Amino acid sequence: MCSHRRPRLPSPVSCPICLQPVLEENINKHLDSGCSIHVAPQGEPSSRPKNTALKKLAPIFSQTRDKHASTLADDPLVPPSMTKDTPTTSKKRKFQVSSLSSKRFKDAPSNFKSSVPLAERLRPKCLDEFFGQKHLTGPESLLMSMLDSGIIGSLILWGPPGCGKTTLARLLARHVDCNFRELSATSSGTNDVRAVLEEAKATLSLTGRKTILFLDEVHRFNKAQQDVFLPCIEQGQIKMIGATTENPSFRLTGALLSRCRVLVLERLTDDDIRGIISSAVERVLASSPRDCEQPGTERAASPPVGTEPVTSQNSLSRSQSQSSQGPISCDGPPLPYVQLTDRVISSIVSLSMGDARTALSLLELVLASKPDRDEHALLASLRRSVSASYDRVGESHYDMISALHKSIRGSQGSAAMYWLARMLTGGEDPLYIARRLVVCASEDIGLADAHALPLAMAALQACQVIGMPECRINLAHCVGYLSEAPKCTRAYEAYNRAEVAAKLDPTMPVPMVARNAPTALMEELGYAEGYNYNPSFRHPVHNDFLPITFRGDKFLKEVGDLSDKVWDEEELLRWEQEENGGRLWKGRSSA
């Protein structure tokens, strides 16, 4: 008795690129066509017998999208980094995620919505909603011209925190219609990067679609890790956009910089921050109930923060016509956020210091506060919630010490005191400042005041012995003295001239008259012959101490020698107006 087998019907598989169902026999043709043909109809009932076993497929064809992941991908509130299929090298982590029951993920999208900060929820969705950086996003900028032509190379976005680096990278990727992968150098390693690079090469080979890898905090990678990008960037297999708050010249390798263009993002202006707050408030009010409360009524609960994009950016224009204590209102009764006054908004702009993320975080605190909260108490809470933006190892560390040194050199004691206070209140090491003051005492005061260097050394010793906070007084004493002391750079400039001469010929011999003759043999050889011991004479005597090549050269200029100094009448007039009260400089008569 023979058994008749039913013919096995072709079964659809999931495409590894577009994740659409494709018949198994057509998968190669589907991939060759760029995922445009041979797509199996959706919802087609299966005619396969129930007792027919499925043929085991290769892992690449058996991947299916998680229902939860697809839900998150459709959610505009979830950041792209949570919806992209970023590879992971941890099998244990993958097993744990897959082992969670679907019941636990049932309410996950709503949980993500409630936990994402306001700054993340209100990210711009297009370049028209992007605030600031007009030198990059303006219609005449080189970057926009590249985008219009559909070309974008590898970029390094360098700017302070909260200026829009991450947002700009996401908008650029969306504008050129490329696959977007996002990693952070703080939590990723070379294995994660290699996985993205392999995926990008496979996608480019199969579909011709390019991939943009956004690497946040790229300066955290060491030189060996940065070298991983070089071959793929050079061959055009991937476009990398790196974001950094550190100077790329110091933190990135020369090989990587030569393959990327560095775009400098400036700190946002007060007008930019006001525009961001205006747009955020308008989007919050757009999602809140329109039945505004009457004055004196108590609000039961704060309205939810919305996410629908609104094109207008003038939501605060109505409030500007009100008093400084008046809340933002809509047409008719006042809106629930009575605590958001013009004074509060101005404080948010001031406290954010050009950081959009800080501004939106402060705005979120204000919106979450009680409507009857005292304004002075609210402002005090906002000030306490903002920490100083001084980085002891970052760019501001060197900028502020340079400002302090130049203020002392320019005899502007008030400016020098300000930068000293900025550094100390920001947590700078007082010994670092004291060591710079020792250098300044010799470099800028020098021979004009012999007490400057001992005082600077005393201030350094006081900082070592006493420490903060009392040593701030010693530093202020030294800074004030050096600022008001007369300035002379004769010694500093003399060494620079001598150094140039010394490097011309390091083998030039010492003249015989200047050599040491501790033995009889050296005396016979002519060492120290003809040397005139100056203290033995009642009058000046001459000795040739310089090599014959430089005899007659003056490395240390005479007092009052201004032969190499510049006379700039325009700058002198400006000094007389700005710092001398309009009076003529007394040195004009002798010049």
C-alpha cells in the first residue's frame, strides 16, 4: 500500500532587507531588484496542510520583526536609536529580551512616551523647525547646497552641549533618505561599530542604499578605535557623522580628520532659546484641553505634554503684550500654566546659557510645578537646579586661563578678577592658576618690577599651604598686583631672539676667552686667554663672549628701545575713548 504525499506549497520568507514576505523561490530575484518585486500578498491564507513540517531556513531568512519593535518604530515619540536594528554582540542580552513575555510589552509604547524627557519629545522633525546655526542651515550655506544635490560626506559636528548636533545629524540623514544607525562612544565599542559597518556594506551591495552612522561623543574613542572607520569612509561604504564637544584637533586623529569635514556649531543665542521655548509651549498647549480654566479655580491635574508638530513659532507674542507678571494666555480665559510668566521665561533663557536641552528641561520643571507656586521661590529653585558649565579639562579650561592672562597683560584688573572668580567658582584647581601667575610675572612684568616674581611664588606657596576657599584671597592679591604693575617684556623677547640664533647652528664653539681653564693643559691650549675679569677694573672693559657670527647682535634690548614696536593711531584713539575717559595719552608728547 503506497502512500501519496501532497506536494509542498511554496512558503513565504521574510526579506532580511525590507522585512516583507517573499516566496522562497523568488528571494534572490527580490534582492537583485532592490526589494521592489516578487512581494507576496499580505494576509494571504495559507494552503499548507497542518501536518506538513516547514523546511528549516537559514537564519538570515527567518528573521521577523517583533510586534513591539514595529509598534515603537511607528511611534513619533520614541527616538530613532530605540527603533533602529542596531546590532549587538551580547547573546545574553539578546536572550533576555526575547524571553520577556508579550504581556509585559503590551503597554510599553505608552510607558516610553511618559518617560522620555520633554527635550527629546520636542525634537524637530524637519530642517524648517531647526533653530539656530544659520551659517549651516541657511539657504546659501554650503551644507544646504550639498543636501540639495543629494550629496553628503562624512562630517564632524563640533559644538557645545545642547546646540543641536544630534538633531542636525538625524535631520540630515532623513533629508538624504539613507539608512540611519546611531551609536554612542560612551556605551559602544569596536565590535558594535564593525557590526554596523558590515551591515552597511551588505545593504549597499544588495540594494544600493547608503547608510549614515551617527557616533555621539566620538572623542571618547581612542586612536585605535577611530582607525576602524578609515577604510569604509575612504571607500564610500558608509557616511559617518560624529558629534563632539571637544576640540577635534586635539581629540581626533589626523587620518580621520582628513576624511571628514568639520562643521562648527555655535552656542545658541538668546533669540534662538526664546524661539525654542515659544515653539515648545505652543506644542504643549496644542495637546492640552482647550477648555481653559477660570481664574481662581484649582487645577486637578497638569495637562499632558503633546508631541504634534506646530509650524508657528510665535506662541509667546501674546504674552509680550501683557505685564511682566502675567501668564501666557490663549483667546478667552487664561490657560492652566499661570506660573509661566515673562520673568520666568527670561530666567530660563538666561540660565540655559545657549543650551537648548537645559532650557527645555527647565521649562518642563516649570510646567510640572503648581499653578499657585510663588514666583520668587520658583526662580530660586530654577537657579539651584542649574550647575556651572565650567569644564576643568575641556575647551573653557584653556579659554578662561587665557582670558585671565591677557587681562593682566592689558592692565585690566576688573576683567582679570572676573575670570579668576569664574574659574574658582567653577571648581578650577587654584594651583593651576597660581602656576600661570608665576609665568605671567616673568613674561609680562619681568624687569619692570622685581617684586612681581617673588609675590607670585608666595601666592603659589600660599595655595599649597592654605588651600580653598581662603587661598582665593591670596590669588586675588597677586592678580591685582600683577594687573597694576608696569609691564616689560624685554627678558621674554630677548630669550626668543636668542633661541632663534641658537637653533641656527647648535655646533658653534664657545669663544676661547669665555671658556673655563681649570687645568694647566687647558691654559696652554689657550682656554680663557685674554679674559678681562670685570671686578678687577675700575672702569668698563670689553670681552667677546658671543660667537663670531653673532658679535654685535643685541638680543636684550636697551631700556626704552622701541625700535621694534608698532604705532597704531586708530587703536590709541580707541584706548583714549574707552579707558582714558577721552583724555589724550600723556606719552603722545614724547613719542
